[in-house]
Amino acid sequence: MRIKIAGHDHEILGFDQEHRPNLMGRYEPDNNIIRIKEGMALSAKKETLTHEALHAMLTHSGVSVDEDGKVEMEEVVVAVASGLFQLGLSEVLWNQQEDK
Ligand SMILES: [Zn+2]
């Protein structure tokens, strides 16, 4: 499976991570691969894909980190909003408020 995040193709693959059982997913920025743990419930896979897509989105947007490891809230919001829009999730949000 492939999805476009921030204009870049990303390949979605599985993995079977026995030595780190709590790891549900992984983003590999060097080759634009997202890995999602096998054998989880579909809802957990969907949440993990969202989590890893956010890692990819923020990496591609170049959000900067200061020496304390902190990032500017506005930078994060701009990057996440732009990324969610590009993923088509703004439509979901917009339609929710139109239904009310
Ligand atoms: Zn993470």
C-alpha cells in the first residue's frame, strides 16, 4: 500500500517486532517507509498509521527543535494542519460541522 504524505509517496509495510513488543509502528525517513505491526486490531492499525503519518508530515515540513528539544507550538500547528489538509482529513472535519 502507498499513500502520499506532504506530497511524497510513502510505502506502508508490516513488521513483526518481537524484541520491542510495545512498538506499534515505525517511520523510516531515509526511504519513506511506514511500518505497522502485524496482528493488531484494525482500529489500532489505523491509529498507528495516523501516528506515523504525523511523524512523516512533521519531518517533511522541517519543524525545528531547539537545544532543549522543544518545538514552537505554532510551527507544529502549521505543519500538522497543512499535512492533515493534504491527507484529505479537512473534508472529514468540515463535513462533521456541516452535519450539525
Ligand atoms: Zn512516535
